[in-house]
Amino acid sequence: MTGLTAKGAATRDRIVRAATELILERGVAGMTLDEIRDGTKTSKSQLFHYFPGGKSELVAAIAGYQNSQVMAAQEPWIDRLDSWRAWQGWRDAVITHYTGLTHKYCSVSALVNEVAPTDPELATQVIAYADRWLAQLATGLHRMRDTKLLRPEADPDRLALAVFASLQGGLLVMQSKNDIEPLAAALDGSLTMLRSYAP
Amino acid sequence: MTGLTAKGAATRDRIVRAATELILERGVAGMTLDEIRDGTKTSKSQLFHYFPGGKSELVAAIAGYQNSQVMAAQEPWIDRLDSWRAWQGWRDAVITHYTGLTHKYCSVSALVNEVAPTDPELATQVIAYADRWLAQLATGLHRMRDTKLLRPEADPDRLALAVFASLQGGLLVMQSKNDIEPLAAALDGSLTMLRSYAP
């Protein structure tokens, strides 16, 4: 969204945050624009002004907000996964972020999964977030191979893909069991797997 | 579904199979009972006779059929994951099953994910399938610790959870990228992780 004044952008942000909180609290079932309007104390014309694309645009903004929260929670580790200490720090940061959020997290991803199949733009956006996340894991592992923390035969891109799949599966099983333990087991398993490539 | 004659059960099976094929071909969007009726050459009264619970019951039957296909594809390994050879055989069987099925698989799981949040019975059924799958992985790992193929400090239940999360995440990323490689990387990573617990 371009062309908004600073004040306009702040208002739009406020609506996105309030809508996200609302969905986290109430779940996605029956979530209509009217309910979001009521819940975020936004008038019809205001909502249309900030989200001319309707529900689709609002969901995209919510997905973006959720993504930025998840990525911020992994700072500073996610940008420098080039040491064993950083990987352990990252693992702990991910667990801390999702602990207590297990059930809530489900609502936003359910919303996105509901809308994405019929909204190619949102689907592309979600794939871009995932690809960027995966690339950050791979960048760290490439550096570790360069600095001989990983053996020369280690394939950083393939290892990153394995860690990323494990992370996503950990989140999925965490949601279905409403328990942080599957995510912790998945990440610990990934770190054990990575460590077996140390010289 | 009880109380059906052998012939009735066969007819019901035929409808479930045809509906599954239809969903695999056409995708889930706009999948209505009318379309399923047309596509499977079933009359309205026949469909109601075999699925008095409507779409919900049909989706449950489709999920059951899909589950039985996936589990059968892992035979004979899944029942005896108590050696390194069995784990490698299982890994290969999973990859063989999903190769070429990457995009198609998406449709059935999308259908189930769409219906499950508002259908507690289906949700319970899907969780039971997952739990049984996880338990089979754990059973094999328990045996391997008993027979000293794993070190005494290995925690078979936690390792099984890590492998299962990795498998589910591999399937998820496989679907979003329409590529078998993420699943292969995830399973290979899991096997590497398990092997690091050998004495």
C-alpha cells in the first residue's frame, strides 16, 4: 500500500494489528468484514479506504504482520546462523516465541490457508515469506561450510531444506496437539542432524 | 458404516474411490455433492443411502481411503522399523509413493483441512490416523533401543516425534513447491539424525 500519509499508514497498521488480535482471540470461523469493523472500531468507509481490495487485502496485511512478528522473534540469530551457538540461540528463540502461542498461532495460519487457494497474490506472498526464511537458514549453513564448521561434503541448501521442513512440520504438529513439545523435538532433531556434519 | 450387505459395501467403496479420484483430478474448489454425484454416476437417493451424513460423511470416508492408501504404501517397512535397513526401505517407499503424486496429494489434504475445523468427528479421525502413524515409528525405535541399535540414552518417543514432524513438514513443503525434493531432504535428514544415536 503506497500513497498513504504517515498518519494514514499508522491508522492502517492499527487496523491490521487489531484485526490480527481479534482473529487470534476468536478464531477464523465466521470472520467477516463486518465483525472486523466492529471489533477494530473502524467505519465502513475507513475500512474501504485502507483496504480497497476488501477481505483479500486485509488477509494479506494480516499475513504480513504475522510474518514480521515471527521473523522479529528470531532476531538476532536468524541473520547470522553461522555458528553452533547461533543455531542453539535460534532454536531457543523459536521455542520461546511459540510457547503459549500454540493454539493462537493456528487461527492466523488457518485464515491464510483458507484464503490462499483462491487468491494467487496471497499464495505468492506466503511462498515468498517461506522462501526468504529458508534462504536465511541456507546462508548460515553456507558460511559454516566455508569456515569449516561443516565438512566439505555437506550440502548447505539441502540441509537447510531439511531443517525448514522439520520446523514447518514441528509447527503443524504443535498446532494439532496444542503442545510445544513436537516443535522442540523437531528443532532438537534438526540440530543433532546438523551437528553430525561437523568435522 | 455398519449394516451394509457385501454388495452395498462394495458400492459404497466404489463411490468413495471415484469421489477421491475426482477430487485428485479437479481439486477441491467448488466440490459439491451434485458434482460428486455427476462425476461418480451416483443417483441422489443412492448417495443419501450410502452417506446419510452428507458431505461430512463422504469427506470422512475419503480421508479414510486416502489414509489406507498412504499406510499400505509403507508396507512392509512401517510395521517393523527395527533395523537400519528397514528405515532406509521405509524412506524409499515413502518417496516412491509421493513421487508423481506431489500436486495431486494436495487436493485431498486441502479438502480435509477445509472440513475438519467445523467437523469435530473428522478432526478426531484425522488425529487418530496421525497418532497411529507416529506410534508405529516409535514402536520401531523402542525395539532398536532394546536391541542396542540405539544408545541407551536415546529417547525413542521423542525421536519418533522429530521424525514424524519432519515427515509432515516434508509433505507440506513438497505440496507448496510441487517438488519431491523437500520430502527427500527431510527424510534423509531424519535418518541422519537417527543414525547419530547408534552406539
